[in-house]
Amino acid sequence: MSRSLQIVGAGLLGTSVGLALAHAEWSVWIADADESAQRLAGELGAGSAGWSPDDVDLVLLCVPPSSLAQVMAETIRLYPLATISDVLSIKTEPQVQAEKLGCGERFVGGHPMAGRERSGAVAAQADLFDARPWAICASGAAGPERVAVVEQLAIDCGADPMIVEARAHDAAVALVSHLPQVAASAVAGQLIGANPVAMALAGQGLRDTVRIAGSDPALWTEIFIANAGTLAPLVGRLAAELAGLAEALGGGAKADGTGEGRASTDSGRDVDKTIERFLDQGRRGFAQIPGKHGAPATAYTVVPVVIPDEPGALARLFATVAKAGASVEDIDIEHSPGHPVGIVELSVRPDEAAGLVSALDADGWSSH
Amino acid sequence: MSRSLQIVGAGLLGTSVGLALAHAEWSVWIADADESAQRLAGELGAGSAGWSPDDVDLVLLCVPPSSLAQVMAETIRLYPLATISDVLSIKTEPQVQAEKLGCGERFVGGHPMAGRERSGAVAAQADLFDARPWAICASGAAGPERVAVVEQLAIDCGADPMIVEARAHDAAVALVSHLPQVAASAVAGQLIGANPVAMALAGQGLRDTVRIAGSDPALWTEIFIANAGTLAPLVGRLAAELAGLAEALGGGAKADGTGEGRASTDSGRDVDKTIERFLDQGRRGFAQIPGKHGAPATAYTVVPVVIPDEPGALARLFATVAKAGASVEDIDIEHSPGHPVGIVELSVRPDEAAGLVSALDADGWSSH
């Protein structure tokens, strides 16, 4: 069944939706207050540039949180029958907004769990949503046929729709998306003015922990503000946890910096227990994160391979991996300052590791 | 010049050093209080199992922080002339210990920046230290010829020796290694008992941020305790930063959870500024981390490629990459719960991206 879609906002997400639907049964319009962005999206093939002259089945609002209310009001006026959805990282606020503007019964909020550190139509990708969850909030007054049209959009974009209540969604992303962003930014912020010695000793652990600190501060400020009520207590709890750890560490420190002698006292043992409990809690929490394909996290075996930093080396490596028939679940390349040799870490199922290592050995790779 | 080495402790690091020196000009002995570990290390080829009957050029202490003092005292008695080094993650405490035991003039502490989440001789790798920094603390009373023998060891293990003062080292690792461990564990700890909805929405950002939370709590407790004096104020500062953010977010939250109307007030604007300053600081700190080969961090272009989850897919992909002549600086595989298609993100220099994308397109890959 052919459907019509008006995208409002030709940024990364709006343009990517248009591109994703290029070969699907949707007729798509894409509008943006910024005319050059709107034109670019049209040229890229994300839809007809501008506003649809007729009412549409669905209007997808792809604008920043601060513009949502105004754009939603305009949409209600232009398209009196269309279902309205959005792509914001938080879902309670758009729902409340829709009810306030009197379009609660035709609003179904959405949140594709996809994005990039780059933004704008130029960064758009037809496959941005492939295999990603797309949260759909059916918690409003909208009927099932309106939920279904948003679900169809998610499916046609290649995503996995996931029906979730708006407040449950916001609590979830506060924990699994906004809180990690807070922690990454906080740790990265401590690096400003750091000694070059410290930076030279930085390894993959630091790099992974702070990777998302490279994200756009202005956008994330809006997201944090919009989810402030849910996020504030989580950040407060994190701060309290760390303050407790700092106190325990302060109690465990000796003036000479050695800690020596301390471990034999009762208070020393209490400090050890506090710290180990903190770290153990982290390890247990880490184990809660599901692995690939929604399955519970598996303890993969990591096979590290020494690899020269030269063209074709990865191609040769993966030719060997293919011969071994191993399914690589994850890859990491370890960078090493000032050295032309790197380490590629291949994560495979434990039962596949021995065969992979033999195949690597046979082809002359150093894997151990 | 042939040298002799006594390794004490047949764990991951000690055994790996022995393996790394297998083809170098060193005669190596490896001892462990645990006889089966000592035997295994010997069988793996990490050296002659047990204690060298004669004095040696170098004794390398590869024992946990809690055993260092006792093992160092034993070493002094057994080998009256040998240079003594260690591999602990902190460097002030071993130095103080050596001076206390009267062997300050022959102790040169070391810290290879290498490790794995697995431990023990079984996890040892001859190439564990390849291309990794190996911090060497020449801050004690030991003369240059003793520093040189430790430097030679690092080089022969494939590492890049880096001379650094003990307190500077401990301050550095507190910032770039111990603080990220604290943050990762703290965030991961918040996941315990989380709603399955939240876990289903978890993406790569969370996974990267908390990856190192999977590390061994007992070992890290000893490391934290040993560096407590340096780490405590950093954790305290992080806690204060987060408490400030929590307060700002609390001030920015409206009872209805929308934040609406708030941004137009003066206090609302102050909250926005506080949050944006926090995030911007994180982004600037992130930019301080050096990239590959010790060069300043480069903004790589990320080329995402949709890839089926089937054997040989990566081999075909990297065959195309090799044809394009592109040098891949980093790779990420994005997992997507419940979907047989994944996304491989190839990081390349911006000037190589267009050529790579053309080559991928020509070979039928979906890369955009």
C-alpha cells in the first residue's frame, strides 16, 4: 500500500529517513526552514524538496527539541488529518506538547536508536537505521492504526520497531544513553591541561571510555534539559557513589603514598571491601548488557593478532579468518603511539577460537 | 651482549615477558610460589622453571602489589648484585619499598602498558608488549647502567621504553587509566536490576563506555589502594563535577517533565550554560588524546558499510578495501539485537574516504 510522508527537518535523521525510503512504497516530501539544507536533501534523493500541497498519511518531525512546539503547531494547521511522529531522543516532552496543542489523538512519538557524531544532510545515510531498534511510544491517545503507520515507517527504513511507553523510554535512555554520555564527558573533561606524559601513556581503555565525549554539546544540552527530571537523580546517584569511593580512597591513602601497613588494620580492610564492592558491582552491571542479536552477553574469546600497518594486511588477515570459518563477533584495532605495528583483536565464540588460532598460525600470523 | 633474567611470578605479565624473550639474547629463569604455574610457564617456553642458581643481571618482580615487599626482601637476599625491576601499575610504592629495604640503588621500577582481561600463564602472549609503551622510572638512586638494562629488556620485549619520574607516572595513570576504570565501573554498576526495555535500547555508546568494567575487581582494588593518595582527589573532583551537573539538571527540570517555558527564564539560560559548558569541556578533553603513532588526534572519516552476518563477509569487504589502497585507522562492528545484518565502520583519513567509497560502491557494498 502506497503511503505519503512529510519529513520536517533535513538534518541527519530526516534526510536519512528520506534516503532509506527511496525504493519503498512511500511518496516523500522533505522541508526545512534552511532552504539550502532542504535543496540538498532533495538533490540527494531524500524526497521532493518542500511541503506537500496535500494532506499526508504521516508527518515526521526531525527538528531539535527547542523547535518542536512551534513546528508541531504549524504541522497541525497545515495537515489536519495526518498522523504526526517525531525522532527526538526523549519521548515524554513531545507527548505532553502534542496534548497541549490538541493533537494528542494523532501523535505517536518515535525514537530511532541511530545517529552519528557528524550531523546534517551531508552525513545522511540510507542505511542509518538498518538493524537498529526504533522505539515507538503508543502511550498517547492515538489509535492503533496511527501506531501502525509509524511502525510501517520504521520497518521500511530497515529498523526494528519496539513499542514502549513514553516514560519507560525516557527512564531507559537516561540510563543507557544519557548517563554514559555524562560519564564520558566528565572523564574527558579532566584531561584538559593534562601532562603530555599522561597522554603518551593513554591506552585503549581511556579511548573507549570517553569516545562519545566527542559528540555535539549544543544538541546534547537540549537532550539533557528535556530529560532533566529523569536524568538528574541518576547523575546524583552516580555523584554520590563516586563521592563515597573518593572518601574510601582518601581513608585508604597514607601520607607517604604507599598504603603500606594500612591493609593489616580493621579500617584498612573496610576500605578494601568498599572499593572491591564498587568494582564488583560494575562487573555485574557490565554482564547485564545483551550481546549481538539480542542474546544474553556471551564471554567471547579474544584472539589478538599482530598486524603490520600496511595496505592489504587486513585483507590477508580476514582471508585467513574466512578460511577458518570463524564468525567474528567484534573487532578492535589497538593503536600504539610511535610504532608501525598494530594489534587486531578478533572476538569469537570460545569453541571457535582454537580452530581460528590454528588457521592463523598456518598462514604465518602471530596470534598466540 | 647476553644477559640473564630472573622473573618472579608466572602470571600473565611474567610469562609473557619470558615468551617475548624466547628468541632474544637473554637466559631466562621463571619462578612462582604456585608450583603448577611455574611448571606451566616453563613448558610454554617462558624460561627455565624455578630460581637461577647464580646471581643474574636483572630480577623482574611480576607479583601483585600485596606480595611485593615480601618478594623484594627475598630477592635482595638471593641475588646480592642484580638490578631489580617490577611491572606494577603504580610506581611510587615499589620505589619507597625498595628504599625501605635498602636496595634503592639497584631498583628501577617499570610498567608495561599492556594487559588483558584474562589473567594467568595460560593467557600469556609473546607479543603482549609489541608496540606498547613501557614506563621506566629512573627517579630512584639507581645508576644509568641499571636503568639501561631495564630499557634493554623493554626493547627486547618489543615495547617502547619511556623514562618517567615515579610520581609523574602515578599521577598520569591515575588520570588516564584508573579514573576511566572508576567511571566505567560506576556507570556499569547502575545497570544492575535495570529494566529489560533499557537493556534492549542499549547501543554502542554504552558498550564502549563501560567495556573495562569487566576487569578483575580484586586486582583493581589493590591498584586503587596503592595509588589511593593520587586517585582520591581525582575521583573527588569527578564526583563534585557530577554533583554540580545533577544540581543544574534538577534546577532545569519541571514538575511535568517537559522543561517547557524554562528556557526563556534567566535561571533556565544559566542551567543551559552550565550543561553546555560541561559537555564542551568533555569534547575539548577528548580532543587531547593522541591518535595512532603518537601523532595528534586526527578527525578520521568514518565509512559505515552494511555487512551480512555470514562467514567470509569481512574477507570480501577487506579485499575491496585493499584494492582501494585505503589505510584503515580503526574499525568498529555495530551489533544490532535481533537482526542478521551488521554495520562495519571503517575509519580512514578524510582524503582517502571518497576513493574508498567508490571502490566499495563498485564492488556492490552499501556504504553511502
